[in-house]
Amino acid sequence: MSLTTVLLISLAAIVALGFVIFKYFVGTKKRTGSIYFLAALRFVSIFLLLLLLINPKIKQQQFEVIKPQLLIAIDQSVSIDYLEKGDSVRLFADYLINHPKLQERFSIQTYGFGKELSRIDLDSLAFNKQQTNISKVLNSLEKLNSSNQTAIVLLSDGNQTVGEDFQYFTSRETSEIFPVVTGDTTAQTDLSISNLNVNKYAFLNNKFPIEVILNYSGNTPVQSRFEIKSANSVLFTKTIDFNSDDNSEIITTTLTANKLGTYLFEAVITPLPSEKNTINNSKKFGIEVIDERTSVLILTSVSHPDLGMLKKSIESNEQREAKIDFIENYKNIELNDFQLVILYQPNNQFRSVFEDIRTKNLNSFIITGTQTDWDFLNSAQQYFRKDHTPLSQEISPIYNENYSQFQFENLGFNQFPPLVDAFGFLNFKNETFSSMLFQKLEGVPTNSPLLVTFQNNFSKQAVLFGENVWKWRAQSFMNNSSFDQFDTFIGKLVQYLSATLNRDRLTFEAESFYLENEEINISAQYFDQNYQFNPDGKLVILIKNLSSNEVLEIQMLPGNNQFKVQIENPKPGDYSFEIKEQASGILGSGTFSILGFNVEQQFSGANLAKLQSLAKNNQEGLYFLNDPEAMVTGLIADNRFVTMQKNREKTLHLISWKFLLALLVLSLSTEWFARKYFGLI
């Protein structure tokens, strides 16, 4: 208690005593026993009241002993058991946890990890994690103990499957990392497929590329055979020679997509007789062959070089066919045979075409020019109008980098020759249009669209406001010595416009193939009768394993204009699924396959090089499972880990204010009753 507090308490006692003397004894000659009793009560009341105002406090010193942290992080990935080191890891961790000197020196905590970090007991230790993220684990351990000096013992084989490369991780000043190698450090003779790159989709009758990276670990020259198989057929084969210097091979080949549908393939490199790990000698992959064949009708009332250019550019893709026909022959044309109709410089003769496109919800692409009948075009559609004059104007393109309906490259549009169209001002009635290119008039950029796309619930439309597009293709050839870039641009535009919008009230998205242990996400959209997204729908998905006939039922959750579900840890195999909206009974169904591939079983030993690099970057030694005593000795001898004593000063109330208040009420009450008793009230 401070001197000030003592002086205040003393002063309170003096004030209370002075008041009582002045009140009860100064000028009073008859001093009865009742006077002394009442004076005592008044002294107590005044003194307690002053104590409440002073609120005296004392400071108390508390000492706390803080041990440094010893965090034992155990790799629980499948690869530890696969490398037959599970029992050795348990023994090593148990030796550290129960060592008396370490218990005396450290506060010990045990964690397990795979892709995430969690607290564990050795009794519940299991090596069943399908992926490993060592870098994330080290970051998490440092955040958990950022203020205390911490020793992190990392028991791992160093085989990381996801996340940042942990070998470059550097610890903070308050933590030190001690890697322990779990697994064989001697190089095993091993052939493996380290990577396989292939697109999940291929177009019918097209060739799709496959890239395979093969690796060899060993010292002697070997020869093996690489094959790509489908069912019982060998589609590709090659003999590969390896040695200690030439230990990697990249194989690229192409296969032809002959039929529509989904197909499974397997890449295999024949194992060597001395190989222990043969799981990484094969890898399965799948391809879905889709039909990209598109028929495009180009209707015109005039002859123009643009027409031949469009046909050549569209048909540069073998899966597409373009037919040019004059509007006079329209009666002999069946529009339903085409996925896209290009209307070149329409006039009054196109009236029935516009009506058929509107009633049949067909996709269309309008190209205007100096011979376009704008009075007719303004009345024939409801998306835009142009207040035109008989004069013409040159319009240069400006690339819109914010266009988001599909991706296309800037071909240098800003340097392309200008197009020509009728002079006038454009007004759009449809606010949802998206401009691919803007207009530049007489060198002045504008926000008026030159090439624009828009869509309703059933079809897609595009408009190009200008003729002489053939000059753009010629300019692209001059810039690149090839028509490929411009034809790709036209191809993407045609592909976007010719894709039929799904008119089903229940749609879904799911991949045809997933790898084992890969996140499997399926999304769906449910629309009301006006084809507006309905977040109140109740969607349930039923997933059936076609081999075991097991059925899993999951409620799909809404969010971001779609319903989603994530399926955790399904077994490899073929599956069918059915999505049902419970209120309306609307159904959607599909299939997918899960290819067996356990990334944790692709390793034949510990990744010694990365663990050594981690230890070097953190200026620590590297330890091994067969010598736990070396770890104990190193930790005990390390002067960075010392026990600290912290002094905490707590301020406490000398007397509880509740107790003082109770005494004050008691003394005042007693004085009142006493006065009543003595007849002074």
C-alpha cells in the first residue's frame, strides 16, 4: 500500500473523529453512555464513507515460470506408412515426449498434419492423410506460438504434395526448426511417371496432345518400355533408355478422337525387376470427346468481298461449315439446320428471316454497311436503332480489354483499317449488351460499340457496325505472316454465338473425370418459370457407386446464384448422380468417374535434399529416426531455450467496496434505531 493511501486513511480517521468531537462533545456538559454510543456509531459511518471514496488499494507481486515450447509435428500422410516408417515415427515421438530432461526443460505439445494441422495424442496417431502441405504447417505452428521461444521438431519424409515449396521456409527469431528424416535416404532404383499433361476435352475427329514426363532414379543404365493403353489396345509405345546422367525423358504424342463420349486411358512404363515401388509406374487419365461441328448460314442481298472472307475464316476450323446464299433463295432454306445465321447488310427482303429467328429463338450475327436499309433494320428488331443519314463514315476499332463473355486476344485492332457504315448515332434499348470493340471516329475514341454481343433467355446475338472486314484479315496477315490469329478470333466469336443456351429449368456442371483425393465439386442452377434463378429451391443430389450400388444423399446448398455440393473421399470407380428439386420434381442426371491415383504413394523414399535445404536455411542440423538421443542432447544443450520467470503486478482492493457499503448501512441503521430508542427522533 502506498504512503499516499496511508495518509488519506489517517486523514479520514482524523476528520471523522473531529466531526464526532465537535458534534457530540464540544459544549456538552452532560455526557451519558448513550452519547458515547451514538458518537461511536457516527464515527464509524463517517470513516466508512470516506474509505469508500478513497477506495484504498494494494499491489501484489505474482511470479510465473514459463518454459520454452517444444512442438512435435508428425507427418500423418499415407506415404509414411507406405515407406514402412510408421512404427519408427511413433517410437521417436514417444521417446521425446516422455524424456524426463525434456519434460523438465520444455512445455511439450504434439501435433499431426497432412494438408491441415491439428492437435493429437500418440494413442490416436494414424497415417491416413491423403495430401501434405509442410509449408502451411510450419506457418501455422509459428503463429500459434509467436511470443514464446519455440523449438519445432518436424518428423516428415519431406514429400510434399500441395502448397509452397517448404525447403525455402525461414523461421522467425522466436522459433527454431529441427527436421527429422523419416524414410529411406539411400537412392532406390525406381522408374516413375512424374507428370502427365492432357486436356480433359477433345473435339471429334481432332488429334489431342499428350505430354508425359518419365524419371529414373538409379546408377546403372536401364531400358524400359513406355505404353499408352485403352482397354486392351496399345495406342502408343516407345522404348526408353536411362542412366545416371540421362535420367529424365519427356514424351509427346497425339491421339485421335474418333468417337463421341468419355474414354479412359492408362500410361505405363514397365517396372524394373529390382523396383520396390511400382505404383508410380502407371497413371490413368480420361478424355471426353465432344462435337464442335457447327453449320453457319450467311444470308446476303449483295455481293461483297466480306462474304468470301467470312466463309474462309469460319471453315479454317475443319469442324465448321459455312454456306453463302442470297436472300432470294430463302424459301428453299431450312433454318433449323444451322446453329448460327449471319445477316449481311439486311434490307426489307429480310423481314421473314427476322421473324423466323425471333419465333425459333435462333442465334444471329448482323453485319451492317453502306447498303443496309436502316429504316427496315430499326423496325425489324428491338435491341438497337440508328438515326442515320445518306452519308457514310469511316469507323476505326478500339479493343475493349474488359469484355468478359469469352476471352479473345487483341490482334492490334487499334491499328486495323477503318470499316465503313452509314453516318448516324446509335441507341441501344438492351442495357445488357457487351462491347467487344468500340468506335473511333475521325481519330476520337468513343463509347459507342463497333462489335457488340447480347443475349436473352433463349438465344445470342451480335452486331458489327461496318463493312470491309476483309481488310482486317489482310492486315492481320501482314502483321503476323499468317491468317491464324484472325481466324482464331472469328472462330471464338462463332463458337460463342452458335452455342445453344440451355433452356432447362435445372442445369448442372460436373467434370467427367476426377482424380482420387481431388476435391469433387458439383454445382447446379434452378430457375423459375420465367427462367430467373430461384435461390429458394430445395435441391438434393443422389450419388450412386455403380460397382457397389451404394447411394449417398446430400442436400445442395445455395450461394452466388448456384447450388453447390462437395463430395469428400469417394472411392475410385464409376458413379451416376441425380439432382432433384423437391417441390417441383424436376430432375437432372449425369455420370462421372474417379480415377485411382494416390499421390502419397508415388514416392520411393524420403526427400533428403529438401529436408537438408530446410535445415540449412534455418541454420540447424538434420536428425534421423535411428538416433533420438542426438535430438535430446541437441535440445538440452541449446542455450536459446531457457526458462523465464515473469513478474506480474496485480492491483487489489484493500477492502471490498461491497463489504464497506454493508458496514456503512449497518452503522447508519443502528444509529437510527438507537436514536429512536433513546427518544432523540
